[in-house]
Amino acid sequence: MHFHERWRPITHLDKPVFKEMLTNTCHQGSVSLVLSHCFSRHLLHWNQLVECFGVPLMAVCIRKSKAFVCHLKSKIVFLDLVKQNSWSSSTKLLGKIQIGLNSRYPDDHFNGRGPFLSFRRLESTKARESLYIVTDTDENQVLEFPGGKVKLTPEMMFISESPHERAHCYHALDDNGKPIMGSSFVQVREDVAVKMYSDMVTLQTMDTIFYEAQRQGRISFYLTTVGEEAINIASAAALTIDDLVFPQYREPGVLLWRGFTLQEFANQCFGNKADYGKGRQMPIHYGSNKLNYITVASTVATQLSHAVGTAYSLKMDKKDACAVTYFGDGGSSEGDFHAALNFAAVMEAPVIFICRNNGWAISTPISDQFRSDGVVVKGQAYGVRSIRVDGNDALALYSAVHTAREMAVTEHRPILIEALTYRAGHHSTSDDSTKYRRADEIKWWRVARDPVARFRKWIEGNGWWDDEAETHIRDSARQQILHAIQVAEKVEKPPLADIFTDVYDVLPSNLQEQEQLLKETIRKHPQDYPPNVAV
Ligand SMILES: Cc1ncc(C[n+]2csc(CCOP(=O)(O)OP(=O)(O)O)c2C)c(N)n1
Ligand SMILES: [Mg+2]
């Protein structure tokens, strides 16, 4: 038996208080000790209680309460009694119980302020009897139920709303790009690592220049990936081109990795004739049939169920590929997330859910979105294998996604990856995040936790990168992006008629009317329409 350092053996407790409390509760008649989260850890055995308070007292207690007998018989211990560092009266104790039961915040439960013992009066004799009977017959009774045997327990024990400890976060590199001792990671070839870093730099540069282009009024909207470059590029590097990607909108790096050219990015943002969406979508809604990248949808989280359906069809067709869907913490707050996870688990669909938990859904912090330990814990609730990863650690992400892909494809199962990161930029060009979060917080993530700088240190440490290569990639990316923008700006816009194409084979009458009306309106008010758009 061992004791957690925050706990102490019962022999150190204030015995008179404990005795008084125990006797009082026994006199009340039916007593049920509702134990807390660490109940199953057996930190204290019932015979320690006997040892501590003597057989006579225990005998009185036992005579007074059948329920108490159940507890002793099942060798369940009064763990939470020893959790407190100091306690002086049973009144204080009950006060704490009150706080605990009403507490809305999971943390209260574990930081010494929460409940350590709950008493519950069972008003119904029937309930008490059935409680007693179950225990008396066989403490190891099980219930046969679909999915496997369920152990029966005489304890009315609620599953805690939060675990004793938060789910761990897998990492491979420290903030200085040094491998973590003992960390298991998938080996990355030099050429792959160099391309990963180069693409992260290109993505950063593209964000800076496109963001400026929006500020100058040359494009209508933009949204950066600052702070999430590693999730974009490292996950893409760990997949194969046959894996179908269902993005949210902050993952253009996956397309970049797959070979979408800077000109193609610029054409989409400028909505010109070369844009595959024919200028019918807002900037950043990229898509590519060739690169198995499904077009970005504005409606948050709708892509998740599409990914699951596709994954299921890949499995039916026995393809050596999976579906991969990206979404934010905000996306996980949508109903689609829950439906998708459940469906994927039940249908055993080879899909990887990559959640970029960046702390914010526009101005809504995660603390206002969910009370769970983030997103990763939801996987197990749905029967989905899951991992939490440091989202600013490219090597850890590469390793986790690589391994997840292997499991998804060979074992036909969904995998959930929660990448912990931070949206280091504004939500989009329509947002000013300094209105709802502290500037020093943003700065800390940008500087101390920059995923690009961390990966650079690692490849430099391996002798794969130097200052000369750095200057070259930054200059070259800048030149190419500026050139792409200049070209895209000059390309003609698609004709207005394209608004009405590609959905119906034969245009319905209401849309025909709208098309006519649009043309007439432009003829009447030509000054209100761009001259370079063919009607
Ligand atoms: C169904 C739906 N609801 C609301 C919106 C408005 N909206 C656009 S982005 C966004 C926040 C999404 O946050 P998150 O999923 O965390 O992604 P992040 O922007 O942080 O990458 C919201 C609420 C939307 N586009 N679609
Ligand atoms: Mg978010």
C-alpha cells in the first residue's frame, strides 16, 4: 500500500472528530458513504479503521447500519477522509461536502477545496434493501450486457465529471528543439524534414503577404494559420496523397504540402477565372480534386460526417487509404462532431479526426465551450482510440499522425488526435483578438512556443539546415508569392453567368428569373458593378 503525498494515513487524523462523525452518522439510521473519484485506489483498507478506532466502536457502527456493513464487506475504504490536510470539526466537513456537490468547476474537486466524503440518506427502504442484497450475495456479481460484462457494485458511486489528472500530452521535442529523453518518435528522413520546414516557412510567408493584401483592399478576406503551422505541415507529411482530406479552413498547409502552387492559392483568393471555384466562394475556400482535398466549407464541422462516410466507402472498396478531417475546438462543440465520432466508431470507419484545440472559437474561449478535459477524452466515450499531442511540436505530430494512419488503415478504426496549440493570429481579417485576450498571452505563444522556430532548431541540430538555407527559403518564398499575387490580380474574373452553373443540369425557372433580373440591374446601374466582370 502506498499513499499519495497529498494524502496521509488515518493514524494521523484527528481521531475524536472522526469518531464523533462516524457515530453521528450511524445514529442517523441509513448511511451510505458515497465515495469520490479515488475510491478504487485502495489507499486505505477497512481494517485500518478497526485498528485505529477499536473493535467496539466499529461493532456499534456496524450494528447501526446495514449499509455500513456493505461498505466494510466490500472492503471499500474511506479514502477521501484522509485527503484533507486539516480538518477540525464535522461541521466544517459537511460544509465542504455542500460546496463539492454544487460545484460547477471540475478543478474544485481536486484542488483540496472539493468534497472528500459524501453522505447520502436513502429515504427508500426498497432501495436500501436492494443495495444490501446485491452486496450480501456476491461482491463480484456481474451483469451480462451487450458489449461485455459489467461489474455490479453495492456502492452508489457516480463517475466523476473529471479525471484525477488531465490526459497527458505527447511531445517529442522541447521548446529548444531538443529531443525529449525517452520520447518515442517516428524517424523522419532528412529530405522530408527539410521539406517540412521549408513548407512551414512558405506558409508563414504566404500568410503575411496575403494578410497585407487584404489590408490593402486587394482581396476581400483572409485568415492566417499563424501558430498552427506544425499541425498543418507535419500531419500532411505523415499522410499519403490517397488519403482524402476534409479540412475546416485553417489547414492550407496540407494543400501546400501536396503540391498546390502559390499561383493556385492566389487565384482562389482573388476569385479569378483560374480559380477552381470560379470565384463563387470567399477567399481561403480552397479545394483540389487532383490533390484529394475537399473544398473548404464555411459551415463549421459539417466536414466531419462527410469524412466518416467517405472513410466507410474506402473501407468497403478495400482501399489502402483513410479519410482525414481537421476541425477546431469550436468544431468539436457542434453536434456534427458527436454524430461523426459515434458513427465512425460503430461503422469502424478508417478516419482520423484531427482537432486543432487552439483555445478559441473566434472570441469564445474553450472554458466557455466545454467542461471536459478538452477534446481527447470524448474519444473514449464514443469508443474511439485517441491521443493528445503538443500541437506546436512537429516531430510529435508527425509521429502521432503516422501511427494513427497505420492503425486506421490496417485495423479499420477511427482515431482522434487532439493537438494542443494556440491561435496566434486574429480569427480572420474580420476580427481583432486584442479586444478579448491579453497581448502578452499572444506574444508568449508567438515567441516562446513558435512551432516553426522549434522545428528549425531540431533540423539545425541534426546538421540538415543552416543560415544560408534559411535566407534562401525566406527570400524565394517571398518572391514567388508576390509574383503569384501580381499575376492573379491581372487574370480576368469569371463571367457573372457562372453564378448559375454547375449545380443543376437544367436551370430551374426561379434561377432563370434571378439571372435575368441580375443582368437587367447591371445594365441599369453599370457604375455599381466592376467593369472587368463579363455579364
Ligand atoms: C455552423 C456554423 N456556426 C457558426 C459559424 C461562425 N464561425 C465561423 S468560424 C467559427 C469559430 C470556429 O472555431 P474553431 O472551430 O475553434 O476553429 P478556429 O477558428 O479556432 O481555427 C465560428 C463560430 C459557422 N461558420 N458555421
Ligand atoms: Mg479554435
